[in-house]
Amino acid sequence: MEFAEEELTRLQVQGQMLTTGMGGVLPEQPDPAIFRRVLDVGCGTGGWLIEAAKTYPSMTLLVGVDVSKRMVEYARSRAEAEQLSERVQFQTMDARWHPRGRTLL
């Protein structure tokens, strides 16, 4: 499935509204700053991971994976625009499949 730029922007805004409505990034954690590495499976447009990087500078490596190449490209461009691409990385992959061809789920 390909996504138009307008749809990616809409998804980004929707994700931001959901994160804000839920209390921000990792609101259930007493001290989210203790996390150094974060993996976001099904990261979509990358908004949550980018917000986590901005909110918690102590997080040194944040990796997002998504099956959609277009969403990953969008997420990468946003991380670069926010000057976070040194800490925030995005990869295209199907989390249901093991790299050696075995099904994980």
C-alpha cells in the first residue's frame, strides 16, 4: 500500500494526538529516562519514537521498524529534519518474519 504525502501527514497528526491524549511518551513509567535503547515495532510515521528522543535525550538509540517502506522513508526524513538521525533509526521489515525466513508469529 502506498501512501500520499497528505495521508502520511494525517497519520502523523493522529499519532501525535493519541500520544498527547494518553499522557505523553511512556506515561506509565516512573522514570522513563532510565531507558537507553528503545525498539518501536510497527512505528508507522515514526512520530512516537521521535517524540521519545526529544523528550528523553538520555535515550541513546531508538529504532523503529515498519513493513511500509514509504512510512519508514517519511519517518527518516522527519528524524533528519529534527536533527535526531544520529540517535533515531528506522528500518523496513516485517516483524512477523525472522531474517532467516522462519515465521515468528
